[in-house]
Amino acid sequence: MALKIRLQKQGRAHRPLYRLVVAEASSRRDGRCVEQLGNYNPSPRGKELGLSVDLARVDYWLGVGAQPTDTARTLIRNARKGQATAAV
């Protein structure tokens, strides 16, 4: 069972929202997932968060062999940078 960390599309037309999930590589894009790791809003409005990720769970899944897609890898990297600047 090969696992991927990838985006699952939510939202509506012209207003996309994405979930960062762990899913089997053979499952559909918006199909069943193993666990939800976070949310990504590409166009946040007002006080909405653009990106929220549970980095502890991401580290766990990476440790057991889940492979992130290119976009998921970028979002995880941005979440780590955001966490570092928020701690300073």
C-alpha cells in the first residue's frame, strides 16, 4: 500500500479550498483518505487562514514512508517557515 500526501479539492466553482490528506496512491483525487493533515485556501479573505498544517502528523507520515506530491511538499515547506517566523 503506497501512501501519498496530496491535496483533495473542496469548495465551489471559482472559490477552491483544499485539504492536505494522506491517501493511497491508487485512490481518486477526491476519494477516500486515511487522514486529514491540514487545510489550504489559495485566496483567503479577511481574517481567514491561508494555510494550516499539523506538522507533527506530517512528520509521522513522512517517517512511515508516505511520499508528498510536489505541491504538498511546497505547502509543507511554507508551513514550516511560517511556524519558524511565528515562534520568533
